[in-house]
Amino acid sequence: MSRQVSHLITAANLGALLSPLAEAVTVGGVTWTTRNHVVREGLVRVNTAIPALAPCRLRMTVNKMKPSEPALQYLAGDGRTGFSARRLCMNTPHTPFPGTHKHRVEPGGGDEGAYEPADIPAVPLQPRVAPGIYRAILEAFAAECFIMIGDDFAWVEP
């Protein structure tokens, strides 16, 4: 259970952000950077019709020591006012989940609920991940968050 503190985490903001009302669409492609010697971080900008929650983005992290355990977040806001509206942990156990699960932030304090998804492509636990799998995961995660993939989206493997 995470405790995010942001005045932006309200039922109205979350309800709008995680719905078609946000008119969320990716802008450009994924940009990968190296956070440390083993973790690659990919960011995709997301434009929404909710200026108070800008900037929005999708973030994917891939650890080359654990490539079959990527993590994704739908981030809104920036700095101390920012928060993670949704998170996905692939093949990563957290009690009571034995593997892949999603977290959803709850308004008014930042607590998170978690659930097992049925809409995310499976990733076998192995030292390599087939090309295209990370993109499929990102697109499935985006769809659940009501984010459309823009016409200018360009994918680069991490």
C-alpha cells in the first residue's frame, strides 16, 4: 500500500483522467534513458483535456537483470503535486498477488488498491523478452487507462 500525497488526487480528477472524458492521447514516441547501469526508463508524453493534471505521461521501466518484470505507471502532474494514477507490476509478487497485478490510487490520501489484470499479455519468466512484447504491454495498459495511441507514436525497444 502506497501513500501518495497530492492535492490533485480527488475522485473527480481520477474519474475524469481514467475515462474517455480526458481525451488522453500519446504525443510522439517512447524516449528511453538509462537510470542506472541496469534500469532503462521509457517515457511517453500524454496530452489530456484536463490542464490541471498536466503533464501526463506513461512510464515503463525495464531492468536488464529481470527483463520479464517490467513496470508501468500512468503519471499525472509533476514534482510534489504529481501522482501515479495506475501502476502495473509484471511477474512481481506482492502479497496477496503471486505475480502480475495492477495498482489503482484511491482519492483522498493516496492509498492504493490492487487487482490481477486479465488484459495484459503474459511474459514468461526468462532472461529475454521477445521483440514487440513490451509495446503490447504498454498499449494494453494505456487502453485500460483510456489513453489512445497517437498517430505519431513510434516504438523503440529498450
